[in-house]
Amino acid sequence: MTTETRTRTEELTINMGPQHPSTHGVLRLVLTVDGERVVEVVPHIGYLHSSMEKIAEHLTYQQYLPYADRYDYLNAMGNELAYVMAVEKLLGIQPTPRCQYIRVMMAEMNRIASHLVYFGTLGNDVGAISVFLYCFREREALLDLFEAVSGQRMLYHYFRIGGLRNDLPDDFCDGLAQFLDYFPSRIDEYDRLLTKNRIFRSRMEGVGYLSPEDALSFGVTGPCVRGSGVDYDIRRADAYYIYPQLEFDVPVFAEGDAMARHLVRQEEMRQSVRILQQCVEKLPRGEVNVKVPRRIKPDPGETYARVESPRGELGCYLISDGTEKPYRLHWRAPSFHNMQAYPVMCKDAWIADMVAILGSIDIVLADIDR
Amino acid sequence: MTRGRQRLEPTFANLLLIVLEGAWSIVVGLSVTFINFWRKKVTDRYPHRDPNRNWQPRPGYRGDFALITDKETGKLRCIACQQCQKICPDQCILVVPEGKGKERHPTEFYIDAGLCMYCWLCVEVCPADAITMTPDYETATDNPRKLIRDLDYLRGGVVKASG
């Protein structure tokens, strides 16, 4: 059947969200559809806006730290890392080697935990519910470790300016090593259950294509840009802390579709396990805290610190005017930039594919709206 | 425009291949489910606790608040310096001091647990190690007013009603 013989169709505008379960929060997508084909997508964001940046302006540097957890809640340690890096840059402090190791370990553990949530929710979105349960079981083991370290399961507030809240508990490294022993075999299980599944592959392969040029022009970072064949990882491009001394690969897949982004994340979990194993082995002894003044008053100036969060380049821009409170704080939120490429990915997609594409970007709405 | 990976053409041979592959995927997937069927159970039937698996938070968990009583004197350690009130990012602590010098102590001490974000800053800043957080995490109530902790509650004199 050719296009000429088809019946003339009319375009229809419908809302997806803000309460749609697959939007992982409160995201409203205004779709223009022609039958089952998507003609245009306009994301409407801001339902979860919590003025994270404005709050910083009337809190001291220490007081803002627990808020940093709350903004991208799946990557709380990574946010803290970006924030303390920015403040320490302003103060001109270098954390101790042991502190650097522990911070990198926490960030990588949180990367695994965040990718597990991604795996679970994506499986849930495309109709494979058991993956969700298995992923959350493994995440639970990580959250137990976080709880032992910081006293909380999700919003840790573990990093401090110039150090950490406390050193690692004695049994932490054993517990982590135990987790790292069995976790790679669990990734193989997800591989068999989800990634190699023909039905799942049919949902993911060839949908949501993002060209490398588009990815770069939209400022897409993280697994999304590496799924489009661009080798860009802050841990390599602007290596911080101990990353230059660690051996790990940056997985890059050139296909640019939802499956490529999925494969990048799956491979990243394996690489994070590698990084963590090296960290456990090399973890030096010594102090974790550097002495910082009780009242933190950086000299006037501005700084930008960036880390590789599970979603991409997470940056923290800080301006100090010499008082106890930041003059301005800005988060460079990776989800916000990745989300901008979503209408391009959805061009000519089926409505049913949109959920898979949205899942493959791995957005966190609190990260987008801040 | 290049579109990366293409979807399979819907010819008969391809469709048959997809169906067969899909059937095999289900067998492989169910084998994973079958393995997990025999693994150790990780869930608890909260609140119907299994006495053999009584889950407790790890030591150092940041839960409900308490003011520490000094064992020797039997008085609260709190010297009402109001440092916790000043550092609290949520401003959920109110301390009313009384007396001067060594006699300084709180007459009123309120913490609004509904506002608190359990960040531990008040515990860290306390010069007398007087305030702490207990591993008690079951603090849900039906009335927000019950979430305001007063001095009696913080002293630990309040026996929590269950349920």
C-alpha cells in the first residue's frame, strides 16, 4: 500500500502526563499525532520546580549541602561531590588521598544504584516487570552500605567541605567486596532477561535515533552522547581526583538509538565494578578531613566544578561575594540538556516508542526542574 | 539522512524469525526467573515482623531525635547555646534558654520533625554532645501537631503509642 491510496488523516493534539506513570515524575508532553505517528513533541517542564538555586543564596555553604542531595535524588552522592568540589575550589583546599578515594567510591556506587533504577524502570515501562524487582534487590544491598556509612538510605549528606562526615565503618570494605563479587553475575542475568530478549530488542533497536551532531549541538552528555558514538566522559576529559590512576574503559556505541544508550549503561555498571574493585584494593590509610574554618568565607570569585553523574555532565557554578553565603549557585543539570534532544529523537516515532525513548534518556524530573 | 540501525523489514521470513527468537527469549528469561525463585527471600512482611528476621537500621542511623541526659548529674547535657538553632537549614529548632554561665539550661526545646530533613548538622555542631538522633524510624502520625517534639519527648520520657 502506497501513501497515495491511504485515507487522508487529521492531526490530533493530546497530552501525555503530567501524571503519566512512564514520565518518572511530573512531566507533561504535548503531542501532535497523526494516527499512531508522532509529528511533534513539546515537553512542558517545571512541575517539580523547587528553587534549589535560590535557596542557596540565603543559606551558608555548609547549610546548603543537604539540599544538594535533594535535587537529583538518584545521584545524591554525585551532587554532593560537585558541590563540595566547587566550594573547595573557591577555598583552595585539596582533600586528603583517603578522602578522594572514598568520594570516588561513593560516586561510583551511586552510579551503579542509579543505573539499576534506570534498568528497573525501563523494564517496567516496556512491560518487563520482573527486572524491576531484581534490580531493586541489588540496589538494596548498595543502600544498606550507604546506610552503614552515612546513616541514611537515600539523601546521605555524607560529604563535608574539606572531608567527610566520618570515616568508613570497619566492615564496609568487606561488605562492598562481597557485593562486587556477585554483582557482575547479576548483570549477566539482566543481560539474559532483558537486553538479549528479542521482544525488548524490537522495542529498543532503531528507535529514538540521535545523530552525534544533534547530540553535541543540544549539549547532550553522559550515556546519551556515548550512545551516539561520541567519546566524551568527564572522568577522562577533565579527570578529577584519582580517576587518572584508575583503569577503566569508557563504553561508546555508535548506533545512536535507544538500544545503544541502554548498552552504554549496562557496560558502565561493569566498569564501575572495576573501578570499585581497584579502589577497595588501593584505599590508602590516613586522615579523611582537612582542617577548615568553622565559618566558611571564601574570597570573592567564581568557580565551576563538574563531575560525571550517571546522567551526564553535572556542573556546579558558584559565585562568592566574600560573605558566608553564596552570591549565586547554578546547577548544570544533565537531565535538562538531555531532555532537549527528546523532540528530535521522537521525530516520526510511534506513540508506543515514546515511552521507550523517554526511558532510554533516563531523566530525573527533580534534576530537570531543580 | 542516516538513521543508524534500521528495524527489520516485515517480510514473512523475518517475522517468523522474530517469533521464534521471541519464543526462545521467553524460555531464557523464565530460566532467570526460575533461578531467582530459589534464591533467598529478601523482603520483610512489614509491619508483621518475622521474629527470626527482625530488621533494624544500622548503627548511626539518623532517625528520631533525643536529648542526652548526663548520667552523673541526672540533668540534660544541653547548655542552651542555641548553636543547633542557628545552623539548622530548615529552622525547625527552637531553644529557650534560662540562667547564666554554668546554670544555663533550656526551659523549652522544640524540634518540628515535620520540617526536619535529618541532615545531622545540629548533632555535629553541638559543643556539649547533647543532641542526637536515634535509630527510631517509625515516627509517622495522623496529626502534624504530634510531630513537634517538646522537651519531655526529647528527654525520652514519652512512651510512644504503637500503631
